[in-house]
Amino acid sequence: MQLAAYSFIEKLEPDALAFLQDHILPVSIPKNTLLFYQGEICDNILWLTSGEVRLYTQSDTIEEITLYTLKAGEQCIVNTASLLSGTNAVASAETLTDITGYLIDAHSVKMLSKMSDIYQNYLFSLYQLRFEELTSLINDIKFKRLDTRIIEWLKKQPNQLIEITHAQLAIELGSSRVVISRILKDLEQKGIVLLHRGEIEVL
């Protein structure tokens, strides 16, 4: 069981750890795979050990907007909320890279949360973290200029040369490709970025 990325694992009660070892299924899933759809009821939870998964929502007014990116050692609150409550997922999930991890079914998740105070505390901390991120996203969309949001997003990336299309950036920020392209061109004229085919360079 390769769950070292999950800090709570080493603190789990012995009976809860033994239960977990008996009820998880290892999985490997390729890039660009839809794990679940918005409106679907999830029947298992993914515990991600490597790779990244994008959570996004769709509506009539915009095609897509990214809510957050799931990384190793994190559990998805959309996935968890749908499974525990038996309600429709409020977003879709797609692998951004090849991923590995474990699946645990609904019954086992509910049993584990009853058996382990450690796991319950992890779930509560996870909801707090994600709600803070989503609140920040809503505030950005409502109150910040789009050019400011673009610059902030670009500067958060680990490299100066970012491999992303204008359409993909529009999805990340909940805008349209036409608007994003126009603002990027303006930022290029101001010497803030340099545009390449399928790439944006932060100067």
C-alpha cells in the first residue's frame, strides 16, 4: 500500500489501517480520462498517489471553469460529497496526467469514517481547505480584472515558459478564448509576456 503522500495514514488506528488495507484497489489511469461527470453519483473515492486531476464545472453561460487541481495526497471533496450523500456530483473530473492511486468503495469509506477519528479529522480539514480555495476563486471572478487574474495565474506556474493554449487558459479562468487572446496580446505589447504557438512566456 503506497499511501505515504497521505499524512494521516501513519496516524491511523491499527484496526482502521487493517480495514483499509483489505478494502482498497490499486489503479493506474491514463491522461485525459474522465473519472466522473457532473451530475453523476460517485460510487467510489480515488486516493491519488501520483499525477494530477482537474475538477471543473460546466454551465449554460460558460463552457467550463476549473475549480481546483487534485494532487497526490489529496482527496476530492466533490467525489467524497457525492459518494457519502448519494447526490449528484457538482463537477466533472479529468486526469491531466497519467495517474496512479487507490479506489475505495462507498460502504468501505463510510465504515472507515466510523472506525477512525483520524480519518474524520482529515476529511474536515480537507473541506475547510477546498472551501477557502473556492471562496478565493469566486472573489477573483467577481472582483478582479481579468488581466490581473491572467498575470497572477501565469506567475503561479513553476516555469517562465508555460505550455498552454489560449483556449485552455480560458477554461482555467472561466472566460472565452477570444477575450483571453485579446488580453494576452495587450500584455505582450506591454512587455509582460511573450506569446508562442501553444506557449506563453512570462518576461
